[in-house]
Amino acid sequence: MVKGGFFPVLKHSLKNSVLIEKPRLNAQIAMDKKLFMDILLLMIGGTCTALQGAVNGSLSININGGFSAWLSFAIGSFLLFIFFIIDTRGGKTINWKNSFKTAPWWSWLGGIPGAAFVLFITLFIPYRGSAVVSGITICAQMVTSLFVDSFAFFGCNHRPATIPRLFGTALLIAGVLMVALG
């Protein structure tokens, strides 16, 4: 894991950020229970994201986009608070002093992009449609994630943008363009 704060890009040149490697034929993937559970939960999360946009969009047509996004965050925050209380036994398992000292300042601002996401999908789904809005946001997530991984931003592990990863992203973008323009 690359350390060094917000932009540890100085340690990685552009040359090291795109890796051309020989494709591995018959690569073995260990299908264990944890991998299966991770995939299942992430699929549920993706489904929830698509449903959230459609539900919030419906409410925004009948009331207001800002209120719909706020209500989504309020209900979600309540449920996450209950999960937090159960998961940390009321916060007792967290070393609060150490957390405030060691966590980078920007790591405490993660709700801002989430709020922007919820607001934008709430505003755009009613007239652009769920498939188009979800597809565009998924493409943006993939491109941004490849960039973050390639340059090890935000303390993420360095995972170069290999040719297969770039090709897969290009296919995803092409697919979304077909959905949006078709």
C-alpha cells in the first residue's frame, strides 16, 4: 500500500501507472466463500443503487428533488447509525483519539460525493431514465476508479491500468453509449 497522503503520485510516474502485460490464458480464480459473499453483497448494493435512483426520482416528481435527496440521506443515515451502534457496541470498539489524529482530513468528507451522487440521480432519472443515468454514473465510477487505482490516490493500493482493464472500461462506455443513444 502506498503511503504519503492525498496525492502520492510523486512516487509513481505515468510510466508505472499503465502496465502492459501478457494476457493470462486459463487464469485460475479461487472461488471461496468470502469471494462469493463479496460478489453477492456488491450485486445487492448495485441493485439498491439503481432502485434508490428510481424511487428518489419518483418522489422528486411529486415533491421536490432536493427534499427527495435529503430524505434518502436522512433515512439512510438513521439505518447506518443503527448498524454503527450494533457493529461497534455503541462506539466502544473505536479508538476515537487515535482516529482523529491518524485519519487524513479529507477522509472525513466522504459524505460530500455521496450527497452529490444522490442529488444528481434524483434530479436526472425522472427525465433521462434509470438505465441512462445509472449507466453514465457507472462509467464515471469505473474511469475514476481506474485513475485512483493507477495513481494510488487516497491511500489505495497501486493497481496499474492494464490493457485488459482499459479495454473492459472502453467496452463499458461503448455499451452505455448504445443504451443512451439507442
